[in-house]
Amino acid sequence: MIASVVRVPWHTAHGGYDRLLDHLPEVQRITPPTHPVARPASRVAHRLLASRCPLPFYPAEHFATDLRVLASRRPAHVLYGDEQFWFSRHRRAPTAVTYHQPPERLARLLLPEEWRRLAPRGRHLIVLDPGQRNFFADLLPPERVHLVPHGIDTTVFTPAASPPWPGRPLVLTVGWWLRDFDTLDAVHHILHQRHGRDVELAVVTREAAARHWHPAVRVLEGISEQELIDLYRRASLLLLPLTGASANNALLEALSCGTPAVVTGIGGIPYYAGTNLAALLVPPGDAPSAATAVDTLLGELGTQAHELRRSAARGRAESLAWPLVADQVRAVYRLLEEE
């Protein structure tokens, strides 16, 4: 069994979907070429052939893994089908493909007729939330579409050994992809009006310099994984307004650190949030509701209710730990190897 791997640059060392393979040691990784001759040759081939691929994000590294999977005769798993599964659709050996984008983005990724040609070329598809499974329902038989959740490294993203830091409550936001920053600005404004400097507002994002932020917000970029974990542990809650979602790394990381969340109840978020103890779900674009939910969690600090939420958050993450997810993926691999 082989699997194509390209590290997503904004994931931390122990974050991201390819961490799945740490728990599948029997799988050989297919990575972009690193040889000083092979790498330039791959980039030249990418310039010549990439125009034949309609995927909007298909850089040279993804093209290289696509071709290397195409050349193999062994069963394969393409970890990021949204960006890596195009030329390898022509291979004869069976292929499992994982898709990450929510259905509305998948619909814009390719034209309907392109999906009808491409999707069935993956012998088995792995989807990360129920909405994605519905998207593929008209393209493949249901027995070829498998809902296997995104996982989280619960041995690295762990709760603090002692109760959260007793200083100002920290309302933390993490990430950039499909984030609703306009709503976040509005929530920050409401919270600052209500609490002033009594509540700390922080955002960790690779978009730090790309936009203007509320003046009360501390914006961080390029911090280490350990610094991020420390922030999760210290945070009173994760505030995550979204415009769309299937799985969400920041949500899983926060829950694994025992941090409850206020998050937009959109796409796959209800599936990953579990009960309303671990996360309070709010409507899309509704800043007043999000601010009220934040105040609910802040009002519970120091009480048994807050500890129950922290325990529920960690419990939900433990149900999504990578070893459990890897076993579900192995079941898909067995189907590939039987064909």
C-alpha cells in the first residue's frame, strides 16, 4: 500500500491529515522528489502538463506526487484528492481518495461533467463529514463512499496539568481558511464594549498582515507548535466564526487541549463538535449570538459547569484520536487489496 504525501505548510508538526500515516506504519509514503536533478525536471514537466488539470490549486509538488502514484501498480491512497488526484485517475491499480473541502467548494472545484468523469476513478472515496458523503451520493454507489473522520494527536494536544491560568480570560481564534473574519471583527467589537480590557482577545493566523484588526486584539503569526498548544491550554474558549467547513484542525486541537468552543454550526462542525457541552454552535454570520455564547462560557469560569465542558471537549477529541481513525482507514485499505 502506498500513500501520496505533501505537507501542508501552515499545519504544525503534529497537525494535519498526513499525521494519519504515523499510525499506519505499513504504508509507504510517496513524496515529491528531492534529488537535485529530479526536482527541476519535475517542475519543467509541471509547466508543460499542469494546464491540462482543471484543479484550481495544483502546484508542482502535488503534480509530482500525482505522477508517482500514477506510475505505481500497488493500491494507493491519495490523501488530498482536492489537489492531488488528476493524472493518477488513469492508473489501473485501485485508489482510495480523501476529499477535504465542504460540498459547496467541491461543487465549484470542477464542472459537474468533470466530477462525473473523475469521482468514479477513485475506487473508494473517504469523506470527512456527512455533507461530503451526500455530495458524492449521485456519483458513486454508497458502498464506495466511506465516512471516516479527521483525527487529532491526543498525545501532543493535551490539557494543561493544572487548571487554566487564573489571569484575564483569553478568547482565542486560530486559523485562516474559511474563517469569517467580518463576523469575528463584530464579535470582538461587542466583547470589547462589554468587557474592555478585562478579557484578552487573541488571533493566531497566517493572515496577520493581510487585513486590519480590532485594536484590542493581539494578532500572532509564525508561532511554534508549543506556543500554540500553550495558548489552547490557557484559553477560556476557542472562538471560531466560519464561512464553511468539513473537518477543522483548530477545533480538534482546541478540544483535545480541553478547551470548549464557540463555533459556527455549519457543514461538518456539528459532527465534530459532538454534544453541546464541548462546543456552543451559533448561526453563520450572527455576531450577537456568538458574543452571547462567549459570555455564557465566560460566565461559567471557575464552576463545575466549565469543568464539565472541558471534560466533554477532551472526551470528544479522544473519540477522534488518530489510532482509532487509522483502524477505520485500514478497513478501506482491505477493500482495495481485495479488488
